[in-house]
Amino acid sequence: MRGLFIHIVIFNVVSALLVGAWLLTTGSTEELRHIQDDPLYSARHGFWPLVVGAIWGGVLVIHAGIWFATLFPGGRQARRRRAERHDRHRDHRPPPIPPVPPAPRAPGAAPNTDLAKHAAQAAIGLVESLAGRAASRPSTPPTSTPGRHWVAVMFTDLVGSTGLAESLGDSTWHEMLAGHRALVRKCVDDCRGTEVGTQGDGFLVRFDTPDAAVTCAISVQRQMGESRDGGAFVPELRVGIHAGEALADDNDLVGRVINLAARVTDAAEPGEILITEPVADHLSPGVALVDRGLKPLKGFAQPRHLLAVVWHPTDETIVLTTAELEDDEA
């Protein structure tokens, strides 16, 4: 029984260490939650600790089967016969070597029977530490295969952030910025976006569709507006969205679509969501828009047609409807 117990403890400790190594190197806590919900997820996403655990688990099952077999009458008879043979040949064996006395235990030290418990607790603590480090990394799902992909790109920029950081002080500014980042990341997750990167107070986020990008931007602006209406100090936010082909590789985006989206953000007014015509062309009916006309953008030879997404409709708002879209197509 003692041998089986030690085997189980060692199996659990090593399994925990392997999962911790996976979290620290290639895995994430988000993937670990998927693996717990869907075991087949591990086979598709390279959860290599499962291979070691499966092989070792088979050995552990065999060990447990052997131990359980000794509990039956046949097993007890076999042990009795072995004991009788041992007694018959005991006189012909050399005298046994006296056992080495155990090393003296320091006052207050835990008994040997507690070593397995302490080892398991240490392994659990290590895994929790590694999981914390993995969770601190940007939680961005891996992109698809490297190459050119049609994406919708969203940039955000807090208005007057440099002056605010100077006037508010490091502590207050850090607290406000942390709350803003948490809000943006929640909206991005809700709309199934992927955070590509952050620079200061701004975000670069990719989406599979313009609808998802615009929905995310509206959600961020509305929640910031509600906090502002409730009396909280919340700075204004500029948002720029563009859609097109970009080179995607290792959670990074490269291409003119990124540069243009950044310039669209610079052209936006405080509290405005500004989009390009390609984004507007792919939006679903019901989105409120205001035509901003052709705007020159720094670094681009030709002006671009820009439109503002309105989350507080005004008299100049244009709302795309299904009937208007059908008339345009006709």
C-alpha cells in the first residue's frame, strides 16, 4: 500500500510540474481552461504533458492492479507460500547486514510520513506561480497560418494623455489607465477580437469582420460615456477603424492597412469613432453614420473618404437600412 501511495504522489507532483512547464513556455491559462472543458482540445493544440501523463498513468494503473490482486485469497496464499520458503532458507543465508540507523531529526521537524504531503504542496505552489506568470502575458489567441489576411483593424487613443499624466500624477494616472485598459480588453474579448499590441494608452486590435470592430468601438465609447455621465473623470477617446489585407505572422500585423488605420485615428475628433469607406461598405444595416467627406491623411498621397460611427444619433446621422441597400444595388 505504501509503495502505491508514493507512486501516486510522485505521479501527481511530476504531472503538476509538467503542466507548469507548459504554461511557462508555450501554453496559457486560457488554453488550460479550454482543455478542462474539452479534452480533445489538447490533441489539436499541442498539450504535450498529456502524452507523458497518459503513458505514466497506464503504468500507475498496472501498479494499482497488482496491489489489488494481492488483496484476494489467491494473493494471500501466494504471500504465505513465499513466507514459508523464506523461513526454510533463512538458516542458509548469511547474517543480514544491520540496518543503518536513520539520521537524527531536528527538533520540530516534520516526520518522514509528511514528506509526500510537503512535496505535493510545493508542486502546487510552483504551478500557481507559473500560471500567474502565464496569465500576466497578453492573452491573445494565436493567429492563423502566416500570410496575407483580410482583417478589420481598430486603433484607440486617449485624448491629452500626456498632459493628464503630468497633472494627475503617476499614482492616479496609473489607476485610471489600468481601469481603461481593463474596459477595452473586456470589450475586445466580448467581440472576439485579438489584441495585437499596446503603445502607451492606445490599443491595436484586429477583428475578422468590420461589424465586430465597430460593435467593440461603440461598446467602449458608450461605457466610457456612461461613467462620464455618472460623474467620474474619464478622458475622451479617439477610435479609428480600417479594413483590408495585412500580413499576419506570430500575432503581429504588418501592412498599409495598419498605417492607414493609425492615420484615421489621428483624424478623429475626441469621442469619435472614425471609419474608412471599405469598413462602411461591409457593415450590416442599422449602423448610424455621419459623412465626414474626403480627408487628407499624413503619409498618403490621396485623401480618403471617412465616416463617423455615431453612438448618440444627431440630425446629420445616416442610418443604413436594408431597403436603401437594395435600392443602391438595383
